[in-house]
Amino acid sequence: MRGRRHPVYVGPPDAASAALANPGGGPTLRDEQSLTAPDADACRADAPSAGRVADLAHAALIGELETWPKPGLVSPVDSGSHDDMDAETLRRSAAAIRPFFAELVAAGARAAEMAELRAIGLKAETAMMRATGGVNAHRGAIFSLGLICAVAGAKGEGHGVGRAGAEALAEAVGHLWGPAISRAPVSAVSHGGRAARRFGVGGASAEAASGFPTIRAIGLPALRFGRSCAPGDPEAARVHCFFALLAVVDDTNLLHRGGADGLVGARAAAATFLDAGGIAAPAWRERAAAIHRSFVAARLSPGGCADLLAATLLLDALASAP
């Protein structure tokens, strides 16, 4: 169900390259596994670098949260299509999982296998649930951003890797852990897992296992295009990136809430926004806000796209960090 590319957000050809915490939401072990924040030894000698990458991951989550209009999703403006969380819920969650991103960087630096990364992700999920009172605020982000943190550790990145480096880091996730991710069964009990099974889509696991191809081909070029259209307005660039992702992603959250018709309608709304010029067009905020209101009315929430936006922001930040 992939959508066509839109010239307005794909960007120049040279810009695009042609289960930590169980993103499907299966058993989390949060009742069985003790929660301990990473100690000083966990990050060993590369603690400053691990801490810096964790800071960037946390900033990416906050950047995603503070993006508006972002149809159907939580922001400081409103709670979108959600009755169980608001912006403060997501802030508490992001703060709670921040230390585990540093632990994942250190794990990647010592060439950890997927089983070890998953165990750290489960601890992060436990912290999230405790901070939010049992609300799943960032399970998918723990998975995607956690893998990016791990690959940053594995590749020794975090101090500016250049424009090509963002795509290379994303692709390296697939090289290092793709087979292990692909072998993990799709959850038969979670909303996202059931949607993936029912509609035959890959979801977050398939995206990560393949080295985040949608981020490489769509997310990063769209973010860069948005910045070129609205210099000095980073929120506008994030909005453009989000709509570009929404136009093409088989979001299992949308499938769960709205079925195939909901997904098709959501992607069509995003494509219409982009075809009209995206954030380069006059009155773009009003048009984006109208789409947001329509999603809320239909109770649609593209949470998978939100996770991909945050992952895009992290990869971009790793590539440009001093």
C-alpha cells in the first residue's frame, strides 16, 4: 500500500537512498523484570558520548511532541484523538526512558546482540509505564530510537557524521540486527500486531529490519526540504516531514483505529496537503489544522508516523551534532 512520491517533499536525488521493547506491544515483562537505571559502569569510558546521544534521543521525542499541527496526535495544543494522555504524559515518559538510551549506546559499542538490546528496551518500557501510570506513550519510540542509539554506539557516532551519515546510520541498523528483528514473531495480542497480521503490512519491525528505508527515502529529504522552505521555523520543517511520512506509511495505528479506509483516507489527506505545496504554500497551518480536526473527529491517530518523525529527527541530529 505504498504511496507515490511527491516532488514537493522527496528532495534532490542525492539526498535520498534508494524488537527492543516489542513494537507490536506483546508481553512486556514489566511485572517480572526489576527496574534499575543504568549505573556508571554501564556506559564505561564512552559515557559522555552515550549521554550526548541519549540527550539527542530525548530531544527528538520532545521535538515530535512539540510539532503542531500533527493530525490526530498529542501536542501542547491538545490531546488529539487520545483520551488517555496529554503533553505532560509524554514529557514524563520521555524523561523516564532517557537513561536507557545511554545504556543502549553503550550496548551497541560493545557489539551487543539483539537479546541484550531487547532486555534494555524492556527496562525502558517498565520505566515508561511507571512514569505514565500504565499508559503506552512511547513503546514504538523505544524500539526505533533505541536501535538508532545502539547503532550510534556501534559506529562510534554522535559527533557530527555529515549529511550522508544519517542515511548510513539508519541502513546500518538493518545490517547489524535486521535478521534478528525479522525472526521475532509479530504480536498476536497487541493492536498494532493484530493490524499488521490482518492487513499484511510490516509495521515498525519491518521498517527497522530493512534499515529504515522510509526515513532514508522520505523522512530525511522532507525534513531538509522543509528547512529550505521555512528557514528559522524548525516546527514547520517537522510538520512537513510528518505529512511526507503520513502520505506513504502503512501505519498500523491507523489500521487499528480506522481499518483500510481510515489508512487510505489519512494518506490521501496528507498527499493533498503536499500536492498543494506543503509548508511552502500560503495558509498551510490552517490547512494542516483542518486535517488535524478531521482526524480527531474520526478518532484517527498515526502513532507509527510520530515514531518515524522522532527517529528522523534523531538521525538528523546525530549527523549534525558538533
